[in-house]
Amino acid sequence: MSHFIIQSIMYYIAKAKNILFTLFCCCILLSNVAYAQDKSQTAPPPNLPSELFDNTPLTPTKIFDNLYCIGTKSVVAWALQTSDGIILIDSMWDNNDAQLIIDGMKKLGLNPQDLKYILISHGHGDHYGGAQYLKDKYNAKIFMSNTDFYYMNNTFDGANSSRSPKCTVDEFLTDGQQITLGDTTVTVVSTPGHSPGCVSFIFPVKTQGKTYMAAQWGGTGIPKSMENKVQYKSSLEHFAQYCHDNNVVVETTAHLFADNGYAKLNNVVNSTSIENNPFYLGQKGIDNYLNNLSLEIDRAISNSIK
């Protein structure tokens, strides 16, 4: 009898070992699948710049007396200080980036509690993703075009993945609209193409007691379809006219990798006058900048026709 019991025990021990080994193998397999999926989600697509997926933080930097740059190699937000609080242009990818913006403000001597307005240039996740977190924390108002509010809420892939929380919008932006906070007014320019309801901004920057006009083209990156390329070209012409009419001499961008921005950010700390501030282009420099964008979209349209 005892011999039978021992054999039975040995049988069930072997059985248990087989079950545990099978479970172990399943865990390894699932882990590898999850890792592969994660790699596929984070690896940059071949048609997009690798920098867009580089979340390395940049040093928060004062660009002008009232304008500050905070962000990562992927994307940045711009804090525009007014006499009645802070206007934030774009909000980066997600809640972690929103916290990075908050920390960056503090490092720059800004009070995040002063955040009043968040202006979203367009409905891609790397621009709206941090907005709701900031709104919930500081009761800031969010502005976006009606068209891209719809686009954001009905697009769930690419830059609009689950990484970037959708946000509520307090006011819809329209072409020519002026958003005023304290002593500062931001002019909104409708520039669809990069996204269906993309907008660009023109706003004042201050240094050494003088005020200059700055512009930010809302949509870095040429769209895929011919229809959107043609719309992009038309929007660029519209934006160029606004820049000319407002005597724009300073250019900023949400994606510093697209405009030698990393070097500009490093060099601006050593600027002692408006002329050697790397973000100051002068009217001729702005014309060249816009002309280069125009040549780029013309080439894209031409290549699509071939």
C-alpha cells in the first residue's frame, strides 16, 4: 500500500511540474508578444522623422522677455506671459508631458497657477495631448478650431493614438480671431492642410523694452493627399499675407527638429540683442522662411503629379 501511495505522489509531482513548465513557457511567450507590440508602437515609421519619437527633455529656455520654450526633442510648447497670466501654445503628447510643462515653468520662474489659456494649433495628439491635464489642474480654457475638434474626436490612429487624451474645448478658433489676455493679443490664422482645421498664430514678443511680432506656422509636415497638399499651399499663401501685414520678424515652431531649433535653443542664451537672437529673422528672413515652405510644397505637389 505504501509503495502505491509513493508512486501516486510521484505521479502528481511530475504532473505539477509539467503544468508549471507550461505556464512558464506561456508567460515567456506573452511577454515576448507584448514586447514586440510595444516596439512596433514606439518605433518611428519610416516616413516620419525619428526625432518625433524622441522624448528626451530639452532645457526650459527663455527666448524673449515674455516667451519661453518648454518641451522635448519631439515637440515643444510655448509659454507666452501676459500682464494677466500665461497663454500656452500647444500642450505636447500626454499627461507626462503636461507635468514636464509644469516643471519647466517652475524652473523658469513662472507660476503654473497663472496659466489661463491653452491654444491648440491642430488636432494631432502631440499638440493637444497634455491640454486636459493642465485644464483640470489649473482651470485653464482650451481653444481649438471646430473642425479639428471633430477631427481629434474621430481619429484614433497615428498621432491620435491612446497615448494622447482627448480634451474638451471651451472656445472654437476662427480665421482672423484675436485672443486677448491682459496686454497681449494673439491673432489666429486658419491654415488647413496639415490637418483639416489647423491654425497658425501671430503674437507679440518683447525684449529690451521693444515689441516685435512673431509667427508660428501651425502644421509642420506636408500632408499625403493631393487635395490636402493644394489646401496646404493655399493656407501658406494666406498665412504669408498675415505675416506681411503684421510685420512679422520672429519665427517659432512646435517641432524644433524641423528648423535647426535645437541649435537655436542652445544659442539663444548667449544673445545680447534682438539681432543675434536666433529666433529673430527680420522681415527678409521671414520672407525666405515662407518661400522655402512654398518651394517645399510645390515640390511635393509636382512629385505627386508624376
